[in-house]
Amino acid sequence: MTTTATPIANRVERIKAGNDPELIAELPSGYAILGKYQPDPINGCCMLLPKSVVPSPNDLSTADRAQFFSDLVLLGDAIMQVTGSNRINYLVLCNQVPELHGHCVPRFDTEDATLRMKGPFEAYDFGNARIADANGQDQDLHAKLKHALEELRAQ
């Protein structure tokens, strides 16, 4: 019997194998990574993937839920510190990819006012956005996010 691994499960396995350059940090509940797509006006998009892949936050224990969302907001704090964004959009949709994962999307006052009022996936074409590259164009961003998370966790 052949099973098809799912996108989040595949990514978590690559991370656990040490084969994912976009990994920023391991947090208590999961792995902070650069988001695959980085639309220019909102550069700094990140994701939190849980260590144990489940369909949704409802499948976690109460303590694990609290830890996941606490880690998601901590990742948002690091993004704000590094990018200078004025807010973070937190999204846990689990619709197109029915596995728990959280998006942290920085939002900036410099965005077009009409687009800034929309959700990030409605405002920007993520599918045609630049692909994140922690070993190239995003190397500095990646290093700064890693450092910011280390500092925030030490507080």
C-alpha cells in the first residue's frame, strides 16, 4: 500500500532530517520557517509548522494549543522587530492544505492603502511571488529572524 505524504508532513520530515535551509528555529511546539513565497510589499512572511502533524488546532491538547499559538505570536514579535512592520496578520486556515500550520504575515504602512485593508492572500498573488531563499537573497533576513527569536526566548 502506497501512502502519499502531505505537504506539511513532507516539510516537517525535511526539517527533522536537517534538510531545510528555510528553518529559522525550533520552538517548543514546532518549527519557524521562512514562508515559501515572499511578496515584495510584505517581505518577511513566515510559518510555524507543528512538530506533530495534525489536521487542525482542534486536534491538539489544551496545553499544546496554548504552546502553538504562543509560539506563533512569538514568531510574529520577531518578524515585527526585524522588518519594522506595524502589525502581523496571523492565519491558521488549514483549508487548502488540511494540516495545522500558521502563517505570520507582516503588514506595513507603506502598502497601498486599498491592499492593506485586505487579507494578505486576497491582496497579493502569493503563487507568483518571489520564492524565499535563505542561502541567497533572504540570508540577512533569515539570520536576523533567528537572532531575534533567540533573544525573545531568552527574556
